[in-house]
Amino acid sequence: MARRREAGKRKILEDYKYGSLVVTKFINCLMYDGKKTVAEAIFYGAIADAAERVKEKEHIKVFNKALDNVGPILEVRSKRVGGATYQVPVEVTQARKSALAIRWIISFARAKKGKDMIRRLSDEFVDAYNKQGAAVKKREDTHKMAEANRAFAHYKW
């Protein structure tokens, strides 16, 4: 393991179907036990099903819009000032926004029971595309928390 920042982030390859790094990151987060082909089959099946249900010809547009609708703009970070800890609202970087959106969509899809993973993930994509569902509610809760703590914004670092 590198001891310094020189190593930087690992390079990941774009996925073979859409040529997108975000799709590759999503598939890697979805993957269990190194079974990437299983994760790819689940993702591509879910995105095709979701695109068919929202009547969109391009599958990648459904995915990108779903991620945009779920990704937060503001979040709170803990900042210790004196003896008190404040929840300070900060803007979310683009990389963190997509990482949170991916994590939330996958976690809420896994939390649903009774269907196969393709259908659960497809349901989450459709809900996120239509700005409803658990992942979008998580985003709204994050924004409400940031808005409620706006008074501490001057502690931003």
C-alpha cells in the first residue's frame, strides 16, 4: 500500500457497452465476491427493464437521470469548535455526489425483498428517474439537514 498520495487513484476502465466510467463504478459497487459478470448482467438487465418501463430509447439516459436525481448538492460535516461539535453544511463534490447516489440506489435496492435483484434495481432506477422512492427521500433528508444547520455555515473550512 502506498504511504503517500503520489500513487493517486486507481485507473478503472470504461464499460464495454456504454463506454462510461460511472457505469463501471456502479457495477463494481454492485459486485459481490469478485463476480463481475453477474453484476454486469444484473445492471444491464435492470437498466434495460427500467428504460422499457419509462419508455426511453436510450438506456444510459435513464441511468444518468436517475443518478442526477438522487445525488445530493449539500450535506453536513461535523466540525469541532471549542468544546462543541457542529454540523456544518458543505457543498458536495461531483465525485462524492455520484458515489453517494450509487451507494444509496444499491443499498435501497438490496433492502427490498421478494423480487430478484434485476427487478429491485430496475424499480429503484424508475423511482429515481421519476423523482420518488427511498433514494430520492434520502437526498431530500440530507438537504433538509443541511438547511436546518445553515446557521453554522460560517464554520465551513
